[in-house]
Amino acid sequence: MNASDEKKVVKTWSRASTILPDFVGHTIAVHDGRKHVPVYITEDMVGHKLGEFAPTRLFRGHNKSDKATELQ
């Protein structure tokens, strides 16, 4: 990745790949099941897996109206 010092986005489907020190400063597009999520690699991410930074589910929160009806 650092041989030519290019900063282009690299697409990957491998969420289980470990982030190596060579990846720092690059952007990797990790597949989340629907699309590729761009992840900019920093030094703190070294040793983690790529999939940790591309969530597969969207949490929209709990329904507010259900809480109000339970209390009454």
C-alpha cells in the first residue's frame, strides 16, 4: 500500500482482516452487507479488525410512545 504513496480508496469485502501498521493514513472501503463504508485508518486502529469500524445494522432508537403507555 505504501510503495507508491497513493491515497486512493481500496474496496474490500474482508471484514475479518487485521489492520496492520502499513495501513495507517489510508482509506479502506469496508463492505457492510449493502455498501462499502469508507474507513480512514489511524494509528489507534492497529491490531483491530476492519469490520469493527463498519457497522452492519442501523439502530434507530427505541420507540418513545411505548414507554409513555407502560407507565400509565
